[in-house]
Amino acid sequence: MNLLFFGDVVGQAGCDKLRRELPRLKKELQAGIVVVNGENSAEGNGITPHSADHLLDSGVDVITTGNHSLRRREIYDYLETHPQVIRPANYHPSAPGAGWYLYDLPSFPLAVINLQGRVYLEQSCESPFDCVDRLLDKISCPNVLVDFHAEATAEKLALGFYLDGRVSAIVGTHTHIQTADERLLPKGTAYITDVGMCGGRNSILGVSRERALERMRTGLPVRFVNDPEEVELHGVLLKFSGQPGRVQEIVRFVVPADKN
């Protein structure tokens, strides 16, 4: 089984680019499962029922999120009725929705876990290490993908080595910058610090340069606007081997912006 994972989809332009390219990518890369991080898929940030539906209708099977997952209150009820859209599992138990999902294909069941880091992120949550230990005790599926939505590289690497040999793959999201460290860890778990984003190449993390620069230069409140120009898709291809729970290869890729 081949699995496609895409980094943070930013705004309507990111959703539209993914919809245009996904059928071709699934065919060319022979991918049977698609997982995306959709926490910034709504304009501005956050995720809404509209942006989630757009991704699912485009051929996405599971949507993970992160620190903006609950920013839009209209998503709360949607999380309860759409279990394939998950928020970080280490949120408070009162949070709507769930933190993991079993995509139960008869030929290839896959458990997807969403976790959020605690270093440099404003939102407090349970230790991702303790949370994932508890989840793995009750998840019997051999194929486990973890989206670790975190700011600090060290925290991502630490969780990677902590889970090495216990999960199939751990992919980092949140920074919107694709890292060049994709590899199989010593005990066989596929790893990358950050998958990147599906957003404007010449933006600042998907946000209009002018708005982001104004915020950083002045320190004053600025309403962010997503940059819809020159949208790229950043992702990884996970090639699962015949051995249950093991990834044979992780391949990083970029789908360039449309030519004018």
C-alpha cells in the first residue's frame, strides 16, 4: 500500500490546488490512501465544515489538524459527526471530536493519530509522550501513522525516537517549511520533521507577505490574508512493505505551482 500525506493545506487556494492535482498524483504514485493536515484550510486559519467537505470531496480519506483545529466554533459539531476529521488526541477530554481514527480498509487497516507539541505553542495540553503510550495500548491495528503538529524540531525528533519501532510513520506538521531529513529511523519507523504546506510559494507560511511583514515589523494586530498565488503542494509518499506495520520507503516531494 502507498499512502500520500500532505502538509498543512492553506486556505481556499491550497484546497483548490490539491483538488486539481490529487487524481493525477494518486494514479502516478499508485496511492490508495490520502491523509492531509487541514487545520489551516479555511481562509485566515482554522478549519470549517466547508473546507473539510472540500478536502474530503476531493479524494482525501483522513484529515488531521493542530493548534488551530478548534479556532472556528462551527467545526465543533462537525468533528462529532465526521470521525475521519481528527484533532490532537492530547487535548482536554472535553474537546469535541476524537484524536485518532481507524481507516478500516479490509485489505489495509490504518490507524491515524494526531498529536500536538507543547514546546513554544501557546495552548497547553497533555504530554504527547504519555498520550500516545495510552493510545497505543488500546490500538490493535499494526499500521499506525502519527501526525505530530509541533513547533520545536527537538520535540519532533524526540517523539520520533520514542516511537521508533512502535508505529509505522511519524510525520511532522505546523512549521509549513518542508525539511530534508526524511528517513527510516534505526528501528524502522519512517520519519520527517516537517512535511511542509500546500500554499503560496512566495508567501510567508501561506500568509500574504505584506500582512505578515506589517505584523512582524510593527507588533500591531493585523488580520492575516492567505496568499493565493503560485501555490505548491508539499507532501511525502509512504511505501508500506509486505511486513505488517512497516514502511519500506519515505519519499519527499513538491508539486510546483501552475505555470502562467
